[in-house]
Amino acid sequence: HGSYFVGDEGKAAWNVNDGQTGGFLVPDPLYNQIIAKRNIASWVRQVPCQYFETPADHLLVPRESTSMTDFVKTAEAGSYDENEGTVTQKDLIQYKYTKLTKVAEEFLMYNGTNWESWFANALGRAVAGTENTIYTTATGTSEPEGIVPGATVANTTATTDVILPSELTTLIGNLGSGYNISSECALLMANVTKWYLKGSGGTAVVPFAYVQTPQDGDFFGYKAVVDDDLDPYTTASAKCVVFGNMTYYAVIEKPGMVIQRNPYLYQATGQIGIFASIFRGGGVLQAEAFYYLTNKSS
């Protein structure tokens, strides 16, 4: 097949003329399975977050604001201590995320691969990538609230590019004992950070800091979930590790993904439009349930 210049990579309609956007999938002979890339699963699907499904555009979640104080010792016939505590609410708003793919009529006729199943898988991986981004760093203003903006600063490393076992335990120790339940808690970090920590193994003083414990987990009995939307430990001033009770992060969604095929909109140019959309929202339900470790500035 001939080829033409694609002005904006990743935004050309699927066709039979250009190799990268379809031509490589129609020559003969051809291995008829597309070799897909691998993407990390969405981190919120690997930990016990709270999940809400609703057709509405938002969901109000009531939450405790001020805890009730302890009971007060009272003498016989003495006055009761009055304290009611307070509540507030978290407004979890759903936002629409979309993707348009164009396919040439010729490509659909001549394609000899598993393009349809590959395409469905690719959309699923794109959703995971979208979730990782919005649930990690989104600001909460006109978009979901990511876990990092909703968390509280814990401590800062003493040296750039170095995370000591004592600094990781300090991060973990910032989480109050009421929240620090091993089955509900996890660490989030980039893949390179996780394996750097695995390889460092501690210091000369604590040579076996990361030896597997009876509680299992990756570090001190806690699971470390890979989230490459967090900056690695090599980035100065980065919020590189998050720790918290994951049941206090909420994900709201409309069930499933809507995929619509429109054969008419681009018919004049012999193309078919495939429109995919999802609705997602999320946020931290209690800020005191999450802390992050900051890398020292350079």
C-alpha cells in the first residue's frame, strides 16, 4: 500500500493507505492477531475503595466533620456533659470523558485481523489510564478530586533520590491508629519507586527492613500498588509515595461504557465514526485518612 503524511499522530482515521493507521493490518500474508501494548490496571480497582454507581450526575455522601468528645465522669445527680458532634457532606460529581475513532469503509472491508476485539481491549486500557490520572492528581475543581490533592503532607526525605526505611515508617506512622487497618490500607507509588525500595532493602543499621513479614504485603505488611501517575522517587520535590486507608476514597460512575457507531456523520469522506464515553467522579472522604511522602528539593 502507498502511504501519506499523518499530520497529527494518533488522530488519523483508520484506513488502508497509511501503514500506521490501518495499512499494516490488511496486506497478505498477514499474522491475524494485533500485538497489543500493556497498560497498568487502574489503581482504584486494586484496593478497597468505596464504589458508587448511579445514573445521576452527582451523589451527596454524608460524612462526620467533628467527632464526639469522650465521656465525662459525672457525680451522682450531676449535670450531663452535652456534645453532639457535627457532620458535613461530600458532593461527588460525575464528569464525562470521551473518545472518537474514525474508521474508513475500505478498512472495515479489507481488515483481516482481530481488530474489533483489540479495539475493545484498547478502550478498556484507555479507561484504566484515564482513571489512574484523575484519581491520582485531579484537583477537584471542575474535575474529580485525586488522592494526592485530597491527602495531607506527612514528611520529606532528607536526601533527594533516597528513601530510607525510617522515612517510609514515618509516613505510615502519620496515619492515626483508627485508620491504620492493614486490610484496608495500601501504599501508592510509581513502579520505579517500588522496585528501588525493594532493592535498597534498608541500610547497614537495618539491613532487613523490607523482609517479608507474616502479615505479607510489600513493605511492613502493607501492599504497594503501582501508580505511575505519581512522580518517581528521583524527581525533586515530588509527592512520590501515598499511604492511607483506601476505604476512605470514593469512586462514582455510571455503569459501563457507552459506544455508539455513526455511519452517516462522515459518510461524505467514506468514514465511520465510533464514539465512546464514560462518566467518572471521585474524591477523598476524610483528608486525615491519607498522607504523602515528599522528595527533598534539589
